[in-house]
Amino acid sequence: MTSTAAQVAFKCGWSVRTPQLVSNKREFRCWAASTPLETLPAVALRELESIMSIVDYNSGHILFLEQESLSQVFVVIAGEVRLSLQDAGGRRLTLRVAKRGAVLGMHSTLFGSPSEWSADTLFPSKIGLIERSAFLRFAQRHPEINQLAAIELMTIHRNACATLRIVGLTTCVRKRLASQLLEWGQRGNITGDQTQFRMALTHSQIAEFIGAVRETVTRALIAFKQRGLVEIRGSMLRIPSTTALRMYAERGH
């Protein structure tokens, strides 16, 4: 039984689409490379791949909703998946964007507890689906997967704390946006005091990270560009001085 907040997801722009095709698993022999799953023994990876069905989804496909009991585990093979919370009024707060190698729903599947968040694809994505019964048998044979489940849960918790720190500690949306851009910039291409990163999110999607609305984000980005705090060229966002943007995030001027 989904919560009221989860049920309104279908009224707020989310769509459930039929998968376009099921891909051949053999195309993805290296799908776990450079991800936490790479730490699993080779025999465990081969078995995990053998019980997985890989499906292509369009953007906007709901994988699961908060407070939903999960019957599958979801492995992100390619693409990006948004994890978010939603209130009864349809307002959404994004906690994390999961990328290749993320395994979603492990904790709920292992312990039989409802999911605490919803997941939907931000872009066309390849998702590996593993039925709960098969995953539980796999976990019995390979208990090291429990450590990865703990790591995945801690990653989401860390992102949730970062989001709450940005959203909860200031009422100024421009300060929130500056803090969020600095957070993303830490994972970008850093050179001295500047950083740049690919910003493929829409203004509406950015707003969902900081508890704002699209129009406010648009106005804030225009103001940041006018002040020279950010530069945007296509999908690339550059912060010429992280020190200057950090001062703005702290002081608001």
C-alpha cells in the first residue's frame, strides 16, 4: 500500500511507460567496472548477472514509490535514476541521483521493509531487474552483498543529510542554490579555485534538490551569471571562483 504522498506522484508529471525492449545480458560484461559492485568476487558477479533481466526504460519511468513493498532489486546499468520524497501536495525533494553501478532496493528487499523513497529515471536508462526470491537466495550464498546494501543505504543517508543541510538551514533560495552548486562542483573537474561539471538537469529538476520552484532557480542563475559567480555554456556549468560562491552561500551577497 503506497502512502498518500506516493499516490499523488501520478498526478504530478510522472509517467509509467512500458519498457521498450529487453537487452541481452552478454552486452554488459563490464557493467560493474569502477563501481562498488566490482568488489564482489567474479563468481558472485557472474551469478548476479545470470539472475538479472536488463530492461530499457524511457525517461520518467517510475521504478518504485515510497512506502511500497518491493518485489525486485534494481541495478542501474546505464543512465540516471532520481531518488526522491514527495508530500501530499505533490512537492518533491530530490535526495540523490543514482548512476551506473547503484543497486536500489537492496535494504527493503533483504529486510522486507517498505521503501522510504521513490525512484524514477531521469534519462533513458538500462536497469537490471532481479526478483526478490532470486536475490534472497543470492544473498544467502554471497553474504558480502549485505555490506554493499549497507554502503548503498549510507550513501543515500549521506545525500539526504546534505540536502537537509542545504534546505533546512536557510530560507534564502539563492543561498541554497549556491550551496548545491558547490556540492556538485566538488565532484567536477577542479582546477585551483575553479571547477566545472556537466549540468544536464532542467531548472525544475534543480529546484527539486533545494525545495524551490523553477522560476526562482531561473532568476537565481541569471543573477549568478551577472555577478560572474557561474558561467554556463550548453550543458557545462563553470564556477570561476568557488571561494566567491561560497562567500555568497554564507552571506547572501
